[in-house]
Amino acid sequence: SEQISTAGMEASGTGNMKFALNGALTIGTLDGANVEMRDHVGAENIMIFGLTAAEVAQARADGHNPRQIIENSRELSQALQAISGGVFSPDDRDRYKALISGLYEHDWFMVAADFDSYAATQREIDTLWTKKSEWDAMAIRNVAGMGWFSSDRTIRQYASEIWGVL
């Protein structure tokens, strides 16, 4: 399950929890429900990458320079050159021009800043996938750790702490 929003920008959704309840392992940023999931399934059972919300805020305050980040990342530079060169749109080489320009000039969502960490984490996942018993154990720990998010516990807690009816 890929939950790759920019840290600090996503409301806490539950889609990732549904995946984890069914045994999916999660790769994601420290954002939204991923933070809570990590706390309950264990940091070793979720693949976190990228900047934290505090690092995103600091990068923006410091005048985030996505062009420099892209130029320093061989893998990202090559990918963006392929896209802008028409590899994925030979009939319209300018199809992704605005996307590429946005990444180089603004990149509000820190795609460039998170890219190398994301790619490295994907390679770790590729390796983990070949270790079936390790992968299976992590999947089982994810399912078991998701019990905290049950509707019974949540409603009981809300009834007691918020609604004051218990």
C-alpha cells in the first residue's frame, strides 16, 4: 500500500488501515494515519521514507530549491529527462512540460526532496519481497497491530471521553 502524501499535508484517512487490516505492508511518509499506524504496528513493520512535517516546513522557510535537488539526484534527473524527452508521450513531447516545470521551479509537495528516499525504500521492499517468511511475518504483525483501530474501541473511547455517556 503506497501512502505517499507530503508530510504534514494529508488529513488522517483510513484507506491505509483497510489495506493493513488485510495484510498489506505500507510504504509511506510520516503523514496522516501512517503516524498512528507506525505507533501500533511497530516502526519495523511499516516502510517510512521522506521528510517529516517539521523538515518540510523548514525546507520551505529556508527557500527550498528543487532544481538543485533534482540536479544532485542522478536517478530523478534521468527520470525527468526521459519524461520531458517524450519517452512516455512520443506523439506530444510537450504533454508533461507543465509538470516538469512545476517540479523544477516550485515543487510545493516536495516530490524532488522525497524522491531519493522513496526510491531507496522501494529497493528495500524489493529485497524484502524475496524473503517470504520475513514478509509474511510483517504482514501478520500489521494485521494484529491494527486491532487498536477497531470500531468497538473507538466508539467506547468517544462515548467516554467526548460524548460523556459512559
